[in-house]
Amino acid sequence: MRTLARRLLIPGLTALALTATGCGSTAHTGAAEPAAPAAVTPTASDGTSQQLDVAAAPQGTPTPAAVARADGKGKTEQSTLKVASYDKASGRAVIAKSAQEPSRSPSPGKSSGTGKAPETGKSPEAGKSPETGKSPDADKPVAVGDVIASAPAPGAPAGLLAKVTEIVGKTDKGTEVKTASTTLAAVLGDDKADGKVPVDPAAVTVEPLTKGVTFSWAKGPGLTFGPEGAKLPLGNLRLDVNASVDTAPDAPASAGASVSGFVQLAPQVEFGYDGSTGGAAGPRGASLGMSGDWSSQWKLQGRAAASTGAPKRIPFAKLHSSPVIQVGPVPVVVNLDLTCYIQVEADGRVTLDVQQDVKGDFKVGGSYALGKGWTPVSASNVKSTPVKASVTAAGKVKGAIGAEASVGLYGAVGVTADFAPYLRGEGDIKATASSDGKTSLDGAWALYGGFDLSGNLQLQLSLFGTPLFERKIPLGTLNREWALTTGHVGR
């Protein structure tokens, strides 16, 4: 097995919901399907809103911080300021000048380096430098009232979104300041943004929790990773597991219980913001969630031990990622966490041998609309196919391979969900014996596929600048079940 925690690649996740073949489920859809990311329109000098691009933050170079100035003049801009250090307990930060200047656009009349003539006939926007495209205020020293949005920094592994409340003084590393929490509305203002950003598995940290877990991902076209050279589409991540579960005490050695298979995901972050409220406090709309493709193939076999009370849950891997998405000039840090688990519920009498394929897509998150508040969003479609199935003896068993997921911003969890596609088997089979010593089995059994989904929208979604809701908003408990196959033993 590879090391317990592996660091992986990302260009740029919430909870999961699936339904039966041909059945799509949409619960509390509070907003329309997000549109494709739009290009940034020119900044209007009169302060009107603009459509911001939503994309993965560039890799290989530090992501510039965004600063909204205290005087409120102009739009939020990228700056050469950076967070040199941050102490969460005290709220103190050290703000310094970055050693690397943000990229500059070629000025009119100069070569762009592309072999094409530069665009002409366009004059620089009022108050902005023709060389950098930034206003003279973009790189001013930090001041009280400034709002800083930063990618992960020392002391702030989930990034930092904070307002400067006091200038403490100069240090050898920069200017020490006191900060207070703030919202995205303070940096996005009356602008709009709407887009989806794929999560590259290279930025995912994986921690196996049991033996028999391996992680695979596609680093580039034609490359393979993981067990037996598994081939994955670019952007997919895959967890393979082969673990034993508690076997019924009276089961023969040949009936040892185990779960094996894989879970494969291609997640993407969905982000939306609409600040065009015409002067009203807070945004008109907002959304956060995770969507993408889900597939799994897994096998449950043997005679599992009887479970008492709640089903036995065995977590087998934890995944974490903090992708930075660039919303116009603002680096927004998204925190994604996923714990994959095996769950078995049995009465200790059934010996099961079943394999199932599950494929589909999912979307889970929350949507905000002014005057309506936050509403959960969940939609999915899945196909489930049994590859192999048999049940012996009388009794019941239910096995699941599921995930606990959360998605949030700047370290604050916004959406949580628990998704578990499962197999359920039940049999009513009796053994009979004749006077000549011959025995036979007679009866019937059936197998079902399905999924359970539950979760909540969290109070921290108010980080968008929306009103704080009083309690968690449940996604609602969803369950779908469908018949897979039936069988008979004997006559």
C-alpha cells in the first residue's frame, strides 16, 4: 500500500443523490440550472454590475489577493498585497507586498507576444493605467476598512476573507493588522457570477482508513494508475477497496463476509452569485454545490454477522481538497471533504453473493433567492445493474458503499450530505429431508437496489452576505428502491 496520505494534480464538492433507472429526482430546486461561465465584461466606470468569469485559479504561480478598498471607489481588484501570516485565535494578520507582480496586459502599440497585432481603437478605462489595466489604488498599502480575499496562506490553510479593523504596526514581514470576519458580498458587490469548475484529483489528499484501499487518478491522456493499470478519464478519481466485514459466528469458513469494489467520481464545484439588488442589502441570489458523474461497482458476499441497533458503518477512506476558483479578481477557496464507507445490516442467517454496477450523475447544494431564502437543491439520475446474484437460507441483509460529503467556503461548511447506494436481499428458503437420506432446498429470494440520501444546509452559507437562517435546513430524506432480480430454489 502506498503512504497513508497522498498528495495529488487540480485545475481548479455537496453531497450525492441518485435515483432508479429512468427516474430523475429534483428536491426543492430553488434556482435554474447554472449557465456556462461567461467572459468578464469591461468594468463600467459608473459602477454598474458586470458578469464575472468563474474558472480554476492559475497554477504554478501564487494567486494574487483581491482587495476591496475602504473608500468604496471602483471595483474590487487584484493586488500585489498578500497574507504573510494569520492567527485565527486573535484575528491578527500580517499583510505584505508580494514578490511577484500580477500578470500585465500589453499596452496599446506594444507586441502582445502572440504574433498578432495588438487591438487598437480602445482607450484605457477612466482612472486605470494603460500598462497594467489597474487603478492607481490597486497596490496602495493596506488600510482600515479594506477587505482582503486570499488563497491559502500561512496560518490560513482554507484561505482568508476578512476586513481590516485596525493597523497595529510595521514588522519585518509586513504590516500587522487586526481583522474581523466579513462576507463575499463585500468583495463581489453588485457583480454577477455563475459557473462550474472541475476538481482535478491532483489537489486531493487521500487518507486510507483500512487495509486494502488504493487510489487512482488520471494525470494525463494515455496514462494509467492504480490496481492493474486502471484507465480513467482525465479528471476522474477512483477508490478501490477490498475489506472483510464481521462474519456470523456459526458461518463456515467458506462463508467469510467481505466487500470489494470501487467508487469513481468526476466532481465539479458549482458557484453562483448575483449582487444586482439595486441598493438593497445583500445579494439577490447565490448558490453553492457539487455535481458530476458517479459510478461504482461492488460486491458483497458471505454471511455477515448480525447487526444490533444501528447498521455497522466502516469508513475506509477520507478525501480532502481546497480548490481555489477565480471569480473575476477574487480567489474563492472551496473546501471539499468526502468520507467513503461500507455499511452492513444483517440478521446473521443469509449467505449472499451479489455484484452491482451503479452509474449516473448527481447535483447537491443550496440556492438563495432574495425574499425566499435558502432552499436545498438535489437532482440525479442513475442506472443500476446486477452482474451476479444469489441468496441462500432464510433471512435479510442490506449492504451499502456510501459517502459522507461536505462543501463550503474558506473553511466554513455550507452543505453536508450522506449518500448510500445499497443492495438489499431477503430469502425464505427451507431445507427438507426424505426417508432415504436425501435433502433439498425449497423457497424464493429477491434482491433490490436503492439509495438513501440525507443532509443539511448549514448556517455558514450566510458567508455569501445573505441573511443568517435560524437553524439547519434539511435536504429531506430521499429513498429510492427498485427490484434487481428474483430467484427460486427447488421446485
